[in-house]
Amino acid sequence: MDFNNIQFVIPCLFGLESFVKEELNELNIKVLEVADGRITCEGGLHDIARANLSLRCAERVLIRLSRFKAESFEDLYQGVKKIPFEDIIGKTDAFPVSGHSLRSKLASIPDCQKIIKKAIVDRLKTKYHIDWFEETGNKYSISFMIMKDMVDIMLDTSGEGLHKRGYREKGSEAPLKETLAAAIVKCSRYNGRDALFDPMCGSGTIAIEGAMIAANIAPGLKRRFAIEDFSFFDKKIMADERAAALDRINKKEFTIFASDIDPDMAALTLHNAKLAGVERFLKVTVADVRNFKSDEEYGTIICNPPYGERLLDRERAEELYKEMGKAFLPHIKWRFYIITPDEYFERYFGKKADKKRKLYNGMMKCDLYQYFKISKKEQ
């Protein structure tokens, strides 16, 4: 198998495809195709290492081992059996199988898992001349995606999802996923110049991701990836990419303001910021969002307020939105980015958003309400 010219697939949350594509272009990684929830790229092992280290809005990096059509389990078995797994998996290595199937004749995930596992085992039996695989060595997680009868068989190079940055030991009661928080910060075009506030910071994800973006700190610098244990991967590749990522960190000075009404959450934000290495950029306080004020002429608020299905009942959430509008809207030259699944948010906030963007926090559909235009009357 030629690892110098690889197709690899990068899954992401629905709605974040354009952010991931933009990041890939910045990393000089060739994009082949953009589809719902995933981007297909082409490159070598250096590109895969760089993607794992530096992508902020993606979920994983998967090497595409094969792509073929399968309308029956026999098609699936034969397609998988053709893949030279002996170039990847050793006699003692583990190779768990997981995946998804959408709008395909092969709809049973457990059955697909069994067929794919059997095909891999049968292939390796003929190559290694053994009948039993103890699977106690390195782990090579095999992922499959069947969409409209087209099968992708892939090798997971990330291990834990890329949203696992390594700085959040525990979260708030309903945390915002790191990849989604990074996308919202990128949507705001925050770059460390104007003031950035998160007045309902919870565990600090938005503020920390904002600091990492402004300082250009690669999100994967404090963690390891599955590919680092692969037999075909030269560890010097990751060392080189880590060194390059460290060189890209800038020396910019800026301050991000984070606050929460709960002292425990404010303390947790500061703790997580220290783990991320960005505590010097954050000013964390205990404060009620309803009392929000600032003397800054220009600034940006990004927040993930509690809502009916999360931490507050609907009536209390709606009252909070009204209070947020009273506190935020007098700052007429500011920009606001507020994510919530509440489709009536604008009614209670007191102003129609300049733009709405559909995003998903896990499986929950949300809207990002964006306020950034200053009318002539307001200027």
C-alpha cells in the first residue's frame, strides 16, 4: 500500500464543512470533495499528521483503504477481502470494526461489522498462515461508511475524537463541543484585536478555543493520536509537524473575558485554561449576565445560554433571553453570536438576527444567531 499518496476522509459535525475546508486550505492540504458531514482529501502521512494536530473543527482523520459498491453481504465481504490489510495489521494487532449505513440495502450495522471483520480475518489467515488472532498488540480501528450502497472502508488515525483537546478533564452540565465552539469563534472572525466576551462561560470552552485561535495554537499539541503507534508510521513525521506547529504560534497579546454566575464554573474555566496553556489570555470573573456592561466601544460576545431542554425550564430561559437583550443591545457597535436550539430566541432577545446559521451540537439542531450590522440610525 502506497502511503505517500493517500485519500483520507475527515468527518465533521453537520454545518461545519466550510470551516474544515477553509482550515485544510490554510494547511496546504488538497481537498478533493466536500459532502454533508465530511471532506475527502489527498496527500501523504505528513498531511495526515498535520491535519490531526491542527484541525479545529473536524472530528477525525480516516485513511480511505477502499471504496466500492455493495448491494449484498457477499459484495461487502469480497470488497473488503481484496484490501491488503497485511500491509497494516500485524499478527498480534487488534482491529475493531465500527461504522454507519445510510440509505443502503445493507442497513444492519451489527451484520456489516461481522462481515467486515470476517473478511479481514480470512485475508490475514491466508497471509500469516494462522487461525487465531489474539489482538493484544497495537490497535488499528477500522471504520466503515455505507451511503447509497457505496462502501468506504477506512483506518482511523486519530484515536479519540479530535474534539478531545486534552484540556477539559470535566465539563459543565451541558458543555459545548470544542469543535463547534471553535467554528463559532471562527465564524465571528475574532483575531485577538477587539475585546471578546463569554458572559456565560460554563467550563470555558468558547473562551479557550478563542484564545487558541488568536494565538494560533494547534489544538492537538497536548495529546497523542492513534497513528503514532502504527507500524508503517515514522514517528519523526509527527515530531516534525509538532515542531512546525509550535513555530506557527504567534506572540500576540490579547485578553478574553469570561464570566459565569456560578463560582464553581468560573473556577473550572480558569482550571481548564491552565491545562490548555492559555490562562494568561483569560480574565475570569463571577458575574450575572443580566448585569453585563463594558466601556469598550467595539467588542464581540459569543455565548451558549441555557435553554428549556438543558438547564432552565422554558419560561425561565425566555426571561433570561429578554434580560440578555436588555444588557447586550445598548452596545450598539458590538457583535453578538448566540447559539441556541430555541427557534423563538429573537422574539425574546428583542431584535431579529442579521444572519442565522444552522449547526448541530452533537445530535441537537441549533441556530447560531448573528448580530453584526450597525444601522445608520445606530451609528
